[in-house]
Amino acid sequence: MSIFAECPTCRKKQSVKNKVCGCGEGLDQAKKSERVRYWVDYYLPSGKRRRESVGFSIKDAQAKAGKIKGQKKENRPFDILPESKMTFLDLKDWYLNLEKVKSLASYSVIQVYLRKFNSQFGEMIVSRIKPADLENLIEKRKKEGCANVTIDHEIGMARTMVLKAFDNDIVGGNTIRAFKKIKKLNKGNANARSRIISPAEFSCMLKDAPLHIRQILITAYHTGMRKGEILNLTWDKVNLKKRFIYLEASDTKDREKRSIPISDELHAVLQDMPKAIRDKHVFLYKGKPIIDIREGLRTACRAAGVSYGRFEKNGFVFHDLRHTFNTNMRKAGVPESVIMKITGHSTRAMFDRYNTVDEGDLREAIERMKAVV
């Protein structure tokens, strides 16, 4: 436990006994004029070092140091941390206001899952969370009919928030341990989907889909782009002359730039789309950016006789178009390295999840075997 004085000129933190800083600043005079900031330096229960600004009064710094010593002596070390009074609602507000978090493409999804988590734990003091509390939440969600992957996402989003808080000395080890004791319900690729859309199904969906949904479906089918990448696409990222869509790192889930070629079919669609004067988004509905496309997809699927919904038998969800694109490219003989470059799959394992081997592939394998047996 130490108290440091910060030089008002060079900001160097040093012993309170120093009369003159190395930069030449007279610290005694600076202290009298209350220009010296004091810091209390101590170690957290996790072993991490923490340096906390107290203010410009040496008495306040001494009082703070004394309080911390008392908490440690009374075996109340975690009272030092902000989590001793912070609720999960407070923690959520802190986390969602971080610039790095706000820049994530999944920001809106994070908000939804944390809101759901806080419907159960929002008023709870962060330091009081126990593994049993999280286990009870899991069982409650199961009774509500939530899928394992949905439950994993909810717990996972909260765990990521807590880990970030731990890295910033806001929560302690006990809170981290509560979350680390909870194992994922889905193992490996248990939630991987194998649904792909056949050309016939896709044509039927386009036939009766609303115009704005039709344009989005064609973009997804011919690019393999994620829904968020499509809905957030702006005209400055589209080069019709070069026939490429250029996504910046901030536009993609994996935070890597991507160059996506525009097919003839998609080029015809984009070329015919009007550009709004006051909004640079490519896909608009009644002059406003499109946020939710679920109702339009239901309409298109119903008209085409295609089941819609993740939990329906052979049900279609928008993300299946990404699977379809990967599979169609592979069947067309496009090298896997090129497909991965277009879709933004950084690992072979992830690529394999989106590359579906269907009955057509299996029939072709048998036909090929005929030539050698």
C-alpha cells in the first residue's frame, strides 16, 4: 500500500516525501497551492495492481489508504471494488457505452441479450452472483422453451461483459468464477445448420416477396453477406463500374476488409435501384433504412410453400442464404481459399460449417464411382 504524488508539470507519480520533481517542479509549493494530485496504490484480491486517483488532499489519500487496509484486515477485500455496490444494470450501462463495444456489428444483438439477462439479475449486486443463480436461469429458460444456443448466447454475452469489467478492475475474481463454472449447453458445432435453398425454392420466394425483401434476398443469395452487412450497406461501398462491394473492417463481424464481386443478376438489381437524397443506405423502405425483415420473409416463404423459422421442420432462416452461397460456390468449382476470402471465413473449421454436403453431392459421388468399379 503506497500513496503517490503526481507532479502537475510532467505528471510523474512519485513518493510524497519528494520536495522537488526530476523535471524541476517544486512539489512543496505545488502541494500548498493544491496542484498535486494524490494516488493510492494497492493490490486487488486477484493479485492485479490498482492505482486509484483520490484528489488533491493528502488527508483524503491517507483516509482512503486506511479504509482499504481496514477492509483487507477485516477480510472484506472485495468491498474495495466498485462491484460491491454496482448492480448488473449499472454494469450493462458501463459496458454498452464503451466505444469499442458500440462499434461492433453485433451491438444491437448484445443489447437484446443483456436486456434479457437483466430482466432476471438487473437489480442484483454484481459481487453477489453465484453459479447456482446462473444454473437457475438456465433451467428457467429451458422451461420457457428457449433453445440451448439461445441460452448459451445470453449467458455468453453476460460473461463477456463481466470479463471486460474484470480487465478494467471493476469486478473481482469471485464474479468471474461464477460465470466460468457454467459450461455451454451446445458442444462444438451442435447448433450448425445444414439448410440450403434450392434454385426452385429461391425463385418461388422471389416471385411473391415484397420488392424491398426481394432485393435483399438477391443480394444475400449472390454474395453470401450477413444480414447486418446487407442492411447497413451504403452506396459509397458499392462500385457498379468495377462490379465490387467493398466492406471496411468496421462493417464486418470478423473486423477484416472484404471485396465482394457483384454478379450479373445482382448488378441488374442494384443498377435499377434509386438512390435517396437524404439517406445513403442501399436498402430502404418508405425512405427509411430497413431494420427488421422477418415479416417480409414470412410472407415470401408462405407464398412459396417454404417453412419459415429456426424451430420449424426444414425451416428457412435468412442466414441459410450464406450457407447456400458457400455451397453453390464450392459446387461451381471455386477454390475454397477464394470462397473464404469473399465470405470472410478466417478458418477452415468455420468454412466447413457453412459448406453443406447435400443429397446431390452424394448422388454425384456414386455416379463418379461407377467409372472405376
